[in-house]
Amino acid sequence: MGKKWVYFFANGQAEGNAQMKDILGGKGANLAEMTNAGVPVPPGFTISTEVCKFYYDNNRTYPEDLKEQVEAAMKKLEEVTGKGFGDPKKPLLVSVRSGAAISMPGMMDTILNLGLNDETVKGLVEMTNNERFAYDSYRRFLQMFGDTALGIPHADFENALAEMKAQKGVKLDTELDAEDLKKLVETYKEIYKKHGKEFPQDVYKQLWAAIEAVIWSWMSDRAIKYREIHGIKEGQLLGTAVNIVAMVFGNMGDDSGTGVCFTRDPNTGEKVYYGEFLPNAQGEDVVAGIRTPYPLEKMKEMIPQAYDELIAIMDRLEAYFKDMQDIEFTVEKGKLYILQTRSAKRTSQAAIRIAVDMVHEGLIDKKTAVLRVQPSDIERVLHPKFDEKERKNAKVIAKGLPASPGAATGKVYFDAHKAEEAAKAGEKVLLVRPETSPEDVGGMNAAEGILTARGGMTSHAAVVARGLGKPAVVGAESIYVNEEEGYLKVGDVVVKEGEWLSIDGTTGEVFLGKITTVKPQGLEGPVAELLSWADEFRKLGVRANADVPRDAKVAREFGAEGIGLCRTEHMFFEKDRIPKVRRMIVARTKEEREAALAELLPLQKEDFKGLFREMKGYPVTIRLIDPPLHEFLPQEEEQMAEVAQQIGITVEELKKVVEQLHELNPMLGHRGVRLLVTYPEIAVMQTKAIILAAIELKKEEGIEVVPEIMIPLVGHINELKYVKQIIIETADALIKEHGVELKYLVGTMIEVPRAAVTADQIAQEADFFSFGTNDLTQMTFGFSRDDVGKFLPEYLEKGILEHDPFKHIDTQGVGQLVKSATEKGKEVKSTLKCGVCGEHGGDPKSIEFFATTKLDYVSASPYRIPVARLAAAQASIKYRS
Ligand code: PEP
Ligand code: MG
């Protein structure tokens, strides 16, 4: 026997199982698994993803023995169903659907009712005794097959359908009778001819065309785009599987129907049965949002027995897969069939709540819960909300379904491509569509939020927005969207392209105009609980980059275990300080400078006291002044006069200083430790402020602090030695003078490649290292961190770099410097504490890399602390347990 390409499942027995996602795709593996578990799944078979791979690897041809295997499986399917494929009396009809190892909702094509032709349709009439249903199925098949397999525009069929309804003076599809549908079938065939195509009456021709269509769709623009957006790399998946399953019919009367259900509420995560049900309908009616479905409970009234069975199966499937399931089902004349189950997409809020609840229910353990929630979920629950006052005053113009939570405000665009362009140009964009389709995914991703006029909670717009974590309101039916002319209308309100609109994806409200969005503060409930578990597994410390007590407070609330970076110069920019800082800069003599510094000293001391107090004994790393001095002086002519007057010199004098301070490459210029070498009095003042703050807190409030004094931009050990000496002399003298015991550390940033390379030397003089990966990236690549916008986008587009190295650490270059410098440093001094305080410290992807090194902690901006805690825990579980 050659290779096995086809996996059969029927009547409680399947050749595959849930572990075989790689070759059966998610859908196929779960169908097999459910069959094995005795769940009522219609019989069928899966053509493995290896066929798709073979197809693209071999010049778009199939394995030789595939035909034989497919035909054998069809024969078996005929046996178990007691029907015949192409049999005019008892026709077997099948669905043909795609399914890769990772679910890509709506990305690939599905064909239903395959096997119908002019003869078998009569058999279906006979079998079901329902002529209307048979011809409805036939015309649906013609439409789907024509569109999906032969590329005939969907709209042509839709127009013919609309025309037919108009002729009859009816509104709903269901109001068309069998005769109308028969005529429609003929019209549809004419449409095929118009496009130079022939509808194949041969059912095997239909089948192969459908298989080919599914395999083609793997390489469709929208599937490629989806993989790109979701970071699915080429070669990571083999391809799509093709699932061929015996059809069951939800449109056989009022004891039939179809629906989608979730074992929990995918929006809130609440443990309730949740879903939608549409009586007397086929699945695509629900997904396409053509008819608005009922809530699931309605099924209880309509088909109680099938409802009870469904509930029991929901419980079973969730317990079996130990995760919330998204289940597609159909009831055919009272009999329930499960068509699909998969791990359900959920909002971030739901993801966290479900993970936590499932631990409490004993379904999963804490480690699984911590691994199951994405760092981005944590980020999203700190979702923007509307400013309450502005929201109260805003006009609600419509209400739709709250499909994906969070508040969004933006300029409206009615075309996904235009929206994408506008967002690229830096605009805040709100995408408004009648309904969305997979082609719109790019625009949806670029938009702040999404609004649709049609569709339910399981429509494409809702599912995709939730997956992207974008606020969305769907099915706001009172809104009329005119995409061609670029406006929406609701009542007598008209909003044109480019005008502002706001949506609340948590309530479903649509507001006229722009509303300021604000981030929610604080962590509580399930998020706090999950993060407390994360902390149990976390081996990487998480500190905050915080400059003022206010930031330190937020950081503590978010769970920071200290401050990894206080950029002292940020305090200098405060309104009451800047004149004093400027006086210090324009000082002509050392005495003048010292006088100005003396005025700054008490202010800095109070700042540091505030920070230390807020951090309650946690370590606080304070970095001495870093930026070039010209940053503190005005550059614009207009401000010169005012500033000159403020600091008591003439405009000419000020201009001269500004000129003197001018540098061609300020980022490589007179900054960091170089400033401290040339103006040691600045180091003296800042050291005094830090040490005095610690002494006073200890004496006055009994708070013990071990200040960590940090020197920026060191590249040579002698720079460090020189400044360290000044710090130690100043600090020790003060400590002696006050007669207290106070420990303090002196360390350095590692942000110049030379420092990383000579880390063993530098470690001899340093108590700690903190990697400034912003500068380290800048200096390792030689990319100005302020100007990368000019070329980096093209670098990314052309694939020269995989990602922006200022966002995710460059693991092969900059990352290696961090790794080796940490190792070298710790070899010389085992107590050397090492952390990262560049922006990468709050980036989950970078944190994952840092966990593979010997670093002790990462330091991130306060709002990223929760994300960093989770990412660090996940990385620790993966690499350090
Ligand atoms: C760094 O360079 O990574 C750093 C933290 O310092 P700054 O961003 O202030 O230059
Ligand atoms: Mg720096």
C-alpha cells in the first residue's frame, strides 16, 4: 500500500484523532475525535494536509493514488449512509470544507450540497418529500459551486435572487416557492453560460472541482493575508485539509434548524450556554448574517429534545477538550448532528475569566491557565474606555450588537483598502461596512474599531474583530451604508467619509463625533488572580521604568517589584525646575553652576523621597543625567526672549550657549557619562539628593532603602571608575556626616557595544548592569533611533529585517550582546544583578528571549507591567523550569 492520504470516520469509529491536527487540520482532527467519542457527527472523510503540500510542491498535481483512495472512501460513505453518490433515487450529498491545523475563520471556502444535479434533485424531492427544500438546496449549491469552484461572481447570483424576489413582491428567501426556485436554478445555469462555464452534471467532476477549490484557497490572497496578520510563517503549516462530510439538512421544516453555540459566553467568559439558532435554515444563513438568528434558548421551545441533547454534548465536549468549545450543529427533522467543534475564539476578558474559572472548577491547573492566556489579552483588558463626561454628552445615533469590547473613535471609512491606507498615513480610522468579508481583514486590522450594519454575534465581522481584539459593533441595522458614495445615514444624520464616529464595543452603542478614549486603571478580579499565579511561576523579576511618584504608584498597583529605571532628567522638565536647570546649563563658572545645582538639590531630593516611599523598600535604580544639555534649551527663536528673561541673561548670550551646545550627532555626542565626566558637580548634586533622600526617609519614616545609582552610556571602564569615585566620595561623606548606616549600589547601564564586549572588565567596578537596549540597538545596528522611520518600513517590506529591532529585540545580534555580557559579568562577580530597562523589557516577544539568558529582571513602563508579568511567567515555564 502506498501512503495514506484519506482518513475515514463514521458511526463511532474514526481513522484519525485530535492529536493529528497537523495532517487532518483542526476541523478534521476534531471530527475524528468526536466520532470516536460517540458524539453524533455525520460520517465522512478527510483528505490530509499532506495532499495540499504535495500539490504545491509538485507543480499543482495530486499524488497518483489519491483518486483511488477518495473513490474508495466515497463508496464507504455510500454504504454507511445507505445512499448513492449521483444516485437519482437516493442521492448522497456532501459538504466540502477546508481546515488547516490552525483555525482561520472564514478564510477558506466551503461548498455544501455537492452531488446535486438535474437528476439527483428529483431524488432529493422524493427522499424528503419536500420539493421546495430540494430546489432550494440545488440553487444554493449552484451558487456556491459557481462562486467558489469556478469563480463566477457571487453578486450575479445574488442579483438574480433579488430580482426574483422583487418580481414576486416578497422580501424573504423563504417566501419563494418551489416553482420560483426551479426557475432560479435555470437562471443560475444561464449565469454559468454567460461566464463561459458549464455546470458539471457529473458528480465526481463536481467533487474534484470542489477539492481543487479548497486547495487553491490555501494560497488565496485573503488566506495569505490572514496568515501574515497572525504571524503564521510559511512552511509552519503543511496546508489545508479537505473535509468531505455527508450532508445533513437544517432546512427541512420547523423541526429542523442550524446554529452555532459556545460552551461559555465568548464575550464575558461567563459560564452560560451561549449561541444562536436559526430554524429551518442552512449554516451559511447564520454565518453570512443574511437572516438574524434567535438566541440559543429559543431552540428549547422549538425542538426541546434536540436542545437537551445539545446541552449535554456541550458539557461533554468542554470537559473532554478542557477548553471552551465553539460548536456548529444542525438539527434534521428533530435529530441533532454536531458538524464541528473547536476551541472557541474569545475576547481577552473572556480568555482570562475562563482560564481562572476552569482552575477553580478543577478542569485545568494553574500552569495551563497561565500558558493559555496571551500577554496581549492582558493588554486588551486594560482596554481604552470613553471619557465618561464626553460620553454622557455624546449623541447615540444607533445601537448594534456589542461584538467585541472596548471603545474606539476614528474617522470613518467605508472601504477596507482606503481604511488601511488612511491608517498607514497616521489617521485614526473606524471601518464601517454593511457587513464584512475576508477581503476586509487588512482594513479591520488597521482600524481602531469596526462597525457593521448587518450580521449577528457569530458573523464574520464579530468573530474576526474579537480575534484581533478590536472593538466592534455589528448588526446596527438602522444604519444605511452607502459604500459607493461614501456615507452612512441613520434617521436624518449623515456621516461622510473622513468624519468622526465612535463606537462602544462593550454596549453596542454608536456615537456621533469624536470621544476621547482613556485607559482603565488598576487590576482586579480574574486578571489579578491569574497574574498572582503567573508570579508563582515567574523566575524573571519585573520592575518598572518610573520617573515620578505617580508612575511608581501605578507600577506598584500593577505588581512591579521595584524601579529598574528612573530617568532623572524627566524631573528636570517640570515647570518649576526648568529655569533652574537652564541656569545651571548657561552658568559660566563652576561656582555659578554649583549655585544653580544647589537650588535643584532639594527638589530632586523630594522627588527621590517620593519614589522611595512609594516603592516601600523595593529596589529603586536611579540613573544620573543622560541627555545632551541642548535638549533643555529652547531651539525656536520665539521662545528665546522669554527664556533669556527667565534665567536672567540676554537673548544674545542664550543664543551663543545654544550654538555652543549644538552637535551634529547629539545621540553620539556629549551625553550620558560624558556629561558627568565634564561636569562632575552634576554627579555630586544628584548623588547628594539620592543619598539624603534615603537617609531622611530612614530617620523620619523608618523606611529602609538601598538606592541603586546608575551611570548611563558607559563604554570604557575608566569612565565608570572616574564617576564612581565621585559618587562614593560624596555618598560616604554624607553618610558619615549623618551618622547612619546606609547601603547603596553603584552600577552602570550597558548600552554602548564596547561596554557589552568588555563586560568582564566593567563588572569589576559595577554592582549591577542594566541593559539599555534602546541605545544598544541604536549603536549596534548604527540606526538612529529617532530616524528609522525613513528606511525601516522598507526594510520590513523587503524582508531585509523580519521586524523592527526597536520593538522586538534582535536576538541574533543585540540579544547576543546582552546574553554574553550578562554571562561575562556574572562570571567575574556572581552577585552582579542584571536587568533590561530598554523598551524591550515590556515586549512579550523580547521577554521570551530574555528568559533564555541569565538576566535577573526586566523593567517596563507601568502599563506594561501586567503584560510583562505574564510573559515572564510563560517564558520561565518554557525555559527555566
Ligand atoms: C536605553 O537606551 O535603552 C534606555 C533605557 O535609556 P534611554 O531610552 O533613556 O536612552
Ligand atoms: Mg539609553
